[in-house]
Amino acid sequence: EVQLVESGGGSVQAGGSLRLSCAASGLTSDAYAIAWFRQAPGKEREGVSCFTSEDGLTYYADSVKGRFTTSSDNSKNTVYLQMTSLKPEKTAVYFCAALEVPHLDGGVWYRPYEYEDWGQGTQVTVSS
């Protein structure tokens, strides 16, 4: 059973930075995709970024390119999301999700239903 545990959320002022972590356990393959999603109250879950371990590709939503960076520590099966220049309207619960596949197409990574396993989420609150 795959388990994902997010950490690092909190409160920050607009323009500030936070780093989220997603620790994965129970993965049975070295080939996997771990993605970050966020969901604001009353809104749909939105794909933020996705890291694929087999080919080392990282995908980003257009809205976060240049401000967010995803990195990984494969020895710890942990994926990080470094967020900078945070905006109040992006206050949300941030989730990580995993799928054990050797490759994930750039045209599907942002679809929540592509992923089999989800963390419990961590709240990120950005104040103006």
C-alpha cells in the first residue's frame, strides 16, 4: 500500500515562500510519478507540478512556471515543492499524488483521476 505524507504547509504573507515535502512509502517500483495538486475552497483540484522518476521530467502548470520548483530525493522517495512569490488567491490545501508508471504523458499529468494514491493534504494560507 502506497502512503504519501505531505508536510511544510503553513501561513505566509503574499510574496513569501514555502517548501512542501511529500514522503512516499510502499512504492513497489522505481518508476513512478508524483504530482502536486491544490484545491481552494469551492474550486476544483488543480494540477501544480509532476515529477517522473524514470526519465527525470518535471511538468508545471503555466500559472506557477518560474515561481515553483519541484525536486526529489530518490534515496528518501521524497518530492519537494519550493514555492516562491505566493499569491493570496492561491490559498489552498496542497496534495501530493502518486502513480507507479514508467512514463506519464505531458498531456495528462494534471488530471487528478490519473493518480491512484493521495496524501491527506497540507494547508497553505497566503495573507495579503
